Amino acid sequence: MVDEKKYPMTEEEFIKRVKELFLEESTWPMDYKLDYIQTREVQEDLKDLYEEECYRYDREESLGCEINPCFTDYSLGVHVSTLDLMA
């Protein structure tokens, strides 16, 4: 379980934004994208991706560097690409 208070986004905000970006950027037909992001598997994957983003945030913070700032649209785009490949 992640302590959401120490991160720039809550899990709910993260999932909402990744879904928005997926709908905007994915090349799949819209009806397919809408069905796909509602599946149970994708919901579970998004929770795992949130934990991964939190881990990266903690790691970069502990190293004192921001190679790829976490919780930005750019970094969330990586997760969008992952969803797009799994679709």
C-alpha cells in the first residue's frame, strides 16, 4: 500500500490522467479504447503502474536527481505506451 500523501498525484488522479492521455494518444479506434480501459486487467495494471511511478519518484528523490521528472504528462506517456502495446 502506497502513502499517497507524499506523491504529487493520488492513485485516482494518476489513473484518470493516464486514461485521458491514452484516449488522446492511442491510435486504436475510440470504441475499442473505451472498452479496453474499462477492463479489470487494465484497472489492475494501472494500479501497478502507479506503484511503479511512486517507486521511481522515491528513487529519484533519494538520489537527488530528476532524470525524468515523475508524475508529468511526459513520464505518464510511458505508461500510455505500455497500455497501447498491451491493447
